[in-house]
Amino acid sequence: MAIEYNFDSIRIIRLCRNMSQAEFGRLVGLSRQDIRLWEGGNAPTIRNLTKIAQACGFDSLDIFFHTIKHYGNINYDLSHVSNDTREDSQ
């Protein structure tokens, strides 16, 4: 399995807050240009992801990443799958 940066995460968070790139940049203490670059596919540093997470009230950086499982030449995005694999005992 590999963990990869989810390039849509910042844009989705910003749009859910109904903010422009400039407004979102001010909220997190970064520039509009930074936000534009990251939404365009450049991965921010962990430090900047932490700034965004703190400003938005997230306890984890997980929202910014996908878990990818590789099967030969096929990649399966498992980011929507729960990490809890326990079965209910009945």
C-alpha cells in the first residue's frame, strides 16, 4: 500500500466553506498563490498541511491523503474504506 497526497482535498475543503482562494489563504495564514498551486497539483509541505488542518479544526492530516493499494498495474483507491476490519461477534 502507498499513501498519496489527495490533490482535491484543499479545494474541496475551501469550497465547502464557500470561500475564494484569497479568503481561504487568509484563514490559514498563507497566500492565495499557495492555495492556487496546491489546488493545481503541487503538494504542500506537511507544515502547511498542519496549518490548514489547525485553521479548519481538523485533528488529523488524514483528510489530505489517499491510501492506494497496488495490484500489478491496477491501483485501487481505498480512502473511503474504514480501517476497522473487526467483525461483529454474534
